[in-house]
Amino acid sequence: MTPSEERYKEIYRDNYPKVMRLCMGYVSGDQALAKDVAQDVFIKIWENLEQFRNESGIGTWIYRITVNTCLTQLRKQKKHRTNYDIKDIPEHHEAYSGEEKHQMLVQLYGCINTLSETNKAIILLELEGLPQKEISEIIGIKHEAIRTRIHRIKSQLTKCVNNE
């Protein structure tokens, strides 16, 4: 195996779960579509790995590729709004038990899906646990603006989930 292939294998192993979770959020819990989008992300990573300039962290670069790929997918399906169903909840949410928690998760996915593309990207990266400074680098918005947006998005989602 060449050094490039070895590096790619390590990047894939370390980042696939994060990329998949982010894709799941963008495609409304459609696991098959999320896998397809994640595969597209890793193809782009492979094709562009040699051009990576280390101007940002590799994780930031991968998240940027993931967000852009997911946004492209959303634009393709913009006319098709997905309705949520419990069967669409991904397996990695097994920690949620009980019908009520499942319904809340489904409702949250639905509320996230109503956000603008940029706000959806911001909140999904926030939920993924990325530092706000890194989110600002990925999205290309000042850190202070990201903090404000996250606060507003959370308020908006709270109102949506509570049917206000």
C-alpha cells in the first residue's frame, strides 16, 4: 500500500462515523442516502487529498467537503421534502428508549429540516460537538455571528419542537 493509500485509509477510519452522522442530519435520517452521500464525500477526499494544503486542520477540511456535498444533495432534492417516520431513525440513536423519546427525535429532525441551508449546517455541526470557532471556519462566518446564530437557531428549534 502506498503512503497516500495508507493516509487515506486512516482518514476514512477516523472520520467515517462523523461524516455519516452529519450526512444523516442533512438527509433527514435516510440511511441509504446518507451512505451514498458519505461515499461521495470520501471520493472527493481521495481525489483532492494531494491538494490539501494544511491551511486548516484535516477535520475542518473534511467537514467543509461534507457540508458542501450535503448541500449539493439538498439542492438536488429541494422539491422533495421528506416526511419523518420512526423507522427512518438511524441505528446509532439506539440510546433513545421509549416511544416518546423517538417521537421527540423525529420531531427534532423535522424542525431541523425546516431551517435554511446555512442554519442547518451550523446546528448540525454544533450538535456534532465541533467548537464554534471551527464551525465559523467551515461556514465562512465570523465567530461572533456563529454564536448569535446558534442561540437563535436553538430558540427556533425549541419553539418548533414545542409547537409554538
